[in-house]
Amino acid sequence: PAAEEARGLVHRTARLLGRTPGGGDHRLTGLVRELPGFGARLARWLAEAPEEWSAVVGPGVRRAMEERAGTPVPA
């Protein structure tokens, strides 16, 4: 399904961006702020597979998700 493809694509892209000087955290934070619903989807992926996503969802992304959702994001 498309949702699983999107999840895999976002995860792979975030891992690759994490190797760059700016890091993936910065870009994911921007996407959470720019795209309605992206933060909620990312939070769901994080809750479903924290061991998989914790390496690519840094503190900036978590703060942005919390700001959008108004609720804490599990660490």
C-alpha cells in the first residue's frame, strides 16, 4: 500500500539526510511544520516502531510534533 511505501521512503530519506552536515532533524522539523498531517503520521510511526524511528526523529522534530499536536510525543 501507498502508506507503507511513504513510511519507508521517509525513513530512508531521513537516514540519508542524517549523514549530511545539516542533518535530517532539520528537514523533518520543517516538514512537520509545513505539511498538515505529517507530524501526526510521523508520531504514529514513532509510536508503532520506536526502535526504528528514534534514530531519525531528533529533539527538534519531537518539539515540532508536540507544538502541532499540543501533546507530548513519547521519547
